[in-house]
Amino acid sequence: MSRRASVWGHVFLVGGLLLIGTNLRPAITGIAPLVDRMIADGVDVETIGLQSTLPLLLFGGASVLAGAVGSWLGFARALALGLVVLAAGCFIRTWGLAGDGGVAARVGGPLLVGMGIAFGNVLLPGVVKSRYPDRLGVMTSLYSTAMNVGAALGFALAVPMAETFAGGWSASLGFWGLAALSPLVLWIPQVLRKPKAREYTNPFRPLAQLARNVRAWQVTAFMGMQSLLFYASSAWLPIVLQERGMGESASYTWPTVMQLCGCVASLTLPTWAGRLRSQSWVAAGCGALTALSICGILWLPLEWVGGATICLGLGLNAGFGVVLLLIALRSWDANTAGYLSAMAQTIGYSLAAPFPWFVGWLSESSGSWHIAFGFLVLPAIGVMVAGWLGGKPGYIK
């Protein structure tokens, strides 16, 4: 291969990875800003809640399937399949909510969304481990930042698109189906490339082996509590900010700013941490910053709450980048990275899925958002412990 062809090969590969990462969050974060419009058009609150809860459940349930399909088809082709499933889920979900799709579409759509995202969540670390084994820190920083940018775009563009497109909020939701197909333009060379031959194995056998590895459980615990914190705080942060005295517009603007500022942490920290022999202090520091930020949002004077919100984004987004880095760094090879990613996300997202609901229930039961949102300090401390242990040097085989 000529040098020119090699350069373009890397451009298409890295560009494709970044576009895939960008599309793994907005289908979920783009719902919250549209809730009032959806309710005004007759969509009940329980149905809206399912649009966020069901994908999280599939993040966990489909992660084993994603690892198995990746080994069978090849990671690159399985990622392309995941994008198609994600797009189909967005379209079916929109049809179910705004059209005549009925219960099947309202449930089946978000399930497909979750399955498509699960393929990306699980397989991206394996692709990076396989194609860029000597650039794990840099590549993890890039695609985890792309995921955070996508989350911010979901918050930021939902209402402007609903006000611009003829279909209103339904067109805003449906747009993410089209966006999910866009990476395929750059990903075609990877799909056409013959995948590495892999002997078929029972997908549960490697997971059973990993389940006997203490370090694998430490990384899994880090992933689970980090995910719990992100989705539970994202679901209720606007309401908490309103309870603290912010206006409605500001309460949705600050989560967007939080995600964008968090991109700085996810872009730089894994790159730096990847050069270190141990990532323990870095991982534990992400949990400590998250815990302090939650306390700041709840108890600092209102003029300081915006700064605490930004710090929360720094802690959460940096932590997410670090856990992806640990999956790659602690794995002996690409296959191990794929299965460790599947284990961490199967168990981690299954753990995280009920907590957006639980925090809401706790606020109603206690009558206080300080108690409900303050509860998240406990998993933040858990991130500190799991991150310290999982960040120690060593390989998982």
C-alpha cells in the first residue's frame, strides 16, 4: 500500500470511529428537552419514561450479543450493523410516538435503539485495541470525546430542530435515525475489508472466564457506577437546578454547557493517563470530583451552582473516558477487550438502568431533591474505590 493510500485509510478509519461515537448518545439525550411538547400532544409520562429506560436495559442485555456478533462478522461489520439497527429504532420509535405504530412501536423502537447503541459501546474498544494498540490513550480520548459531543448535541439541538422542522418534536427525534446512517459513508472501506479469521466460541465461555478475574470485576464496577451517575444525574439535573432557583431555560442550558466542557476532560485526560504505568489516582480523582460537584450543586450559593455543574461534567466525562481506557489497557488482546467491554457493559448498564427511576422515586418519597440527588454521592465514592483498584497495572487474559 502506498503512503498516500495509507494516510487516507487512517483518515477514513478515524473519521468513521468519531462519527460512530458521536451517534451513540443523542438518540437518548435528545428526549428530555422535548418532554413538555410531547406531553402537550398527548404522550403520557410513563411512555416517555420508557424511551430512556428501555435502551439502558438493552445496553446491558445486548452487550453479550454484540460481542458474539463482533467475533462472528468482524468488529467493523458488526459496528455497521449496529448503526442500521440504531437508525431503524429511531424511525420506529418516532412512528410509535407520533403516528399509529401503537404499543409495539413505542416499545420496539427504543429496544432497537438500545441494541444499536450497545453494539457501538461494546465494539469500539475492540476496534481501537486491534487497529491502534500503540495509541490507546489518544484514540480513547478521541472517540470518548465524540460520544460526549453527541450527548451535548442531543440536548442542544432537540428544541431548535423541533421549532424548525415541519414535524415538530417527532421530526427532531426522527432526525437521529438519519444521523446514525451518516458514518456508513466513511465506514464502507472497513466493511469491505476481510475480517480477521476467528474460531467460533461459545460467547458465554470467555465471559465465564472473565468472571473469575478480580480485576475484570473492578473495571466492571467502575463502569457500572460511572454509568449510574451519568444517566441518573442527566435525567434529573434540570429539575434539580430549577429547585435551586434557576429558570427553565437556564436549567436546560447548563447540562449542555456541562457536556461541552466535559469534552475537554475526555479529550485530554485519557491521552495523558494512557502514558502512565498506573491509572489509579486518575480514576479515583474522577469519582472524587463527581462527589464534590454533586454536593456543590445542592448546597453552594446559586451563583456558584453553574460552576459546580461544569465540574460535574468534567468528572463524569473524564471518568467515562478513563473506564474505556482501562478496558483497552487492561486487556491482553483485542478479543479480550471485546469480551471485557461486553462484561463491563452488560453488568454495568444493568446496574445503572433502574437508578434514574429510583432517584425520582426517592425524591417523591422523601419530599426532597437534596436527599434524592445527594444519594448519588454514594456511587461516586464507589467510583473512587473501583477506579483505584481497577487502575493498577496488570493484564486481564
